[in-house]
Amino acid sequence: MTDTSDIIAVIGFGEAGQTFASAGSWGARARVHDRLTDAAATREAKRADYAAAEVRGCETAAEAVAGAGAVIALVTADQALGVAVEAARSIAPGALYLDLNSVAPETKRSAARAVEAAGGHYVDVAVMSPVQPAALASPLLLSGPKAEAAAALLASLDFSKIRVVGPQVGRASSIKMIRSVMIKGLEALSAECVLAASEAGVLDEVVASLDASWPGADWGRRADYNLDRMMVHGLRRSAEMEEVVRTLEDLGVGADMSRGTVTRQAKIGAMGLKTPPQGLIAKIAALLQKRAKAA
């Protein structure tokens, strides 16, 4: 029988959780809970996800966390603090709590206070790339007093790109959040640019001009990829950008541009085009058609 100290509890089993657990064959070690099993409409589909990854599904987060040697939190940004507070009620003394959620440093520090008060050890983890196709090769930044222990745990789970960036909770998330100003901001800007260019009938000219200004950038391909990410993940990315705004405001630098990114990501994500068509022209057409129907 597997020692419970070797068990990992995974809270949240969306794209990231499923990708990591399946790639690492975590089945023998993982106890998993996702809140979609709480609702009748989504329960069976989520249980099928557990079965596909060969992990043990739990009816509650408390069941997954109790006695586990480590907890990995992989939920949406708006759920991250609540999940940490809930997990703290059941966490075993000395267990590691690895917070992989994309939230502001202060949100992570609040989560850390709840976990540490309950006797757990909180570690700030930032996932620095899309989880697909990188999977367990996704770059991870770790910070916190127990970051080295967490790095060893993650290596045992077959993650291959792990870097400890300091002993302070919030340092890893600061890097992630501030990077997102540019990454998700460029997504929003490129979407705004190509949608307007298409409506004006000058898309080819605009893309050619951008390519001339930034040789090798291939703005058509980049805009296609950026639209794809926003169509599939825009709502989640908008929630993450709310945390970016909080980060910037906490730092006192202002968040004027990032507030616009929140709005643009949310609008495209809310269109519900979860299976985008292939190619930039087709994506633009789908978005404009959806907008016209909603008008």
C-alpha cells in the first residue's frame, strides 16, 4: 500500500491538472478533486476525466487533502485563495502546499498565511508557459521557505524545468504576473489590430507593414496563435489579468493598459468559440460573425 506521506492531493482537474497527471502517470499517488463534480450537470464528465488519467477522484477537497504529503492547487485565479483556505482546514502538519495558480503576490501571501497557520508549508509556484504541448517540460518558478523541498517533490513527479527564485512567497508570482502584462497584453492588442484591419479591408497591408517593421516576427502567424489562445482561454486569462492589475496597483505603477487587456480577453472568451477554426482569416470571420449576431 502507498504510504499516505507519498500521496499528492490535486485540487482542480482542468487542462493543467489532466495534462500533468497523465504525462507523469500520477495515478498511484494522486487523489483528485475538482469542483465540477459538485454539480450534477458536470459530475460524470469530470469523473470520466479522472478515469482517463487513472487517478482516484474524491467527492470533496477535504477527502483529497487529508493525510496527503503534498497538495497541488490548479484552479482558476478567482478560486485560488478560497481553495487554499479550504485546504488549510484538512492539511496534514508539515505537508507541502504548492500553489500553481496565476494570481497576484498578495493573493499568494494571503493563501500562505492560511496554510502556514494550519501547520502546512506553502510554496509559490509560477507556471511560465502554456501547459500544452509542454506538459511536464513547462518551466516552473518556485519561491518560499520550502521551495527546495517542493522542487525535489516536483522532480519526483517528472517535471523537468524547475527553478527556485528565492525564499520569499510572492517572488515567483511577481515574475509571472509582470510578464503577463506583456504576453496577454500583446494578445489583446493583436486581436484589436487584426479585427479592425479586417473590417477596414486592409488586413494584408497592415500585417505586411508590421512584418516590415519587425523582420522575422511573422505577425500573421502570431496574431493567429494569439486569437486562438483568447478564444479558448479568454475568460480564464481575463481573470488572471485581474490579478495582474492588482499586482501593478500594489506596486504603485498603475495598470491602465492591463485593465484594457482584462476587458478584451473577457469579450473574446465570452463568445464561446472553444474550438477555433484553422487560420487567421477564419478566426477573424468567426469572431465578427459572432459579434454581429449579438448586436
